[in-house]
Amino acid sequence: MSKPTNAPSVADGLRLADAARQWLDGPLGGLLHEQGQRVLRDELAGYFGGYLVHYGPPLVDLSGASQIQRSVYMGPALPGVEVACEEHAWPLGEHAADMVVLQHALDFCHSPHALLREAARSVRPGGHLLILGVNPWSAWGLRHLFARDALGQARCIPAGRLSDWLSLLGFSLEKRRYGCYRPPLASPSWQARLSRMDAWGEAAQLPGAGFYLLVARK
């Protein structure tokens, strides 16, 4: 795939990914990342196959995918990334992966359409694409509008819009999950006091959560 004429430089992509990683590793973004990682691990436990490709800024633990033979970490050239690549040009053949996970990748990228096309192209027929993203219809999405940290640079694409894009790329949406119902408060004490909100919200799967997880089959 040729590089778009208006594509950002590799350095631009690296700076954005690094800022996102630092935020997701901090006291505020860490709450969102921790909850998202838990839901993702739970979801991955039910899948099996040969190859899983993870693309996104956070350092992740894919131990939940114990029935996957090989997991590969792709993305901008940050520590822990096994295959460095640009978002619009993945070094994978068509239908190379049984599963692709985009974890906050569409939130922190320059061209979500190009990134999603590459991910979709890489999934084999019958395989799955999992997308974890910041929910714009939440307190986290509201904070994104005013934030001066990395969250302010996030795209926060609505889950419904992504569902439409996936349909055009030949995927059917199998599942939509929500998580992290606590508001974006950096104070650990307040996070602890409001922790019950996560249990209540997840039990009811209310749509106002901080993130969504889409599971789509090709």
C-alpha cells in the first residue's frame, strides 16, 4: 500500500504513541487501562487459533489468550514492540492473523480509516477483530474535550460509527462490552471510594462507561 501524500511522519506517529503510552501508564489513564485490560483478558480467554496481532500504544499482558499459539506486538517503535510499522502499512500478508486487537490504537492515530483497513485486511475469513476505545459518550469523553494531556489528543470514535465502518469492511459485530464507570479522577483515594460504580455499571452494561470493546467477525 502506498503512503498517502498527506501522511504524517514516522516521528509524528511515534510522539503521539509515546504520549498515549505515558498517559495510560499514569494515575488517570492507568485506571482506564487497568479496567480495559481486565475486560480484554476475559474476552480473549474464549478464543483459540494460530496468531494474534496486537496494535496499540499501551504495554499489555496477553496472558488471557492462552489458547493462541503466537502473539505479536506491532506499532510505532516503542519499547516492547516486536514489529515496528506505520499505521497505514502493516508488514503482514492478507489473512495472516486469526485475531487482531486494536487497543486504543484508533484513539491515538493519525488516520483511523487507514489503520482499520490494515487491521481488517490482516484478519483471515472467520477470524476476529477486537477494538478497545475511549467512549465519547461518557465522563471520559467529556474530559477529552478540555484535557491538555494525551487524552485531549484522542479521537474518541463512537462505537456506533465504528460498527458501520466494520460492516463496510466485511465484518459482523458479535459483541459490544463496556467498562470503567468511575469518572476521570486522578486521586487514588477517590478512585477507591467510587470503585463500586464499576461493578454496578458492568452488571447492567450501561452505555456511559469510559471505554467500549467491540468484537467483530470477518
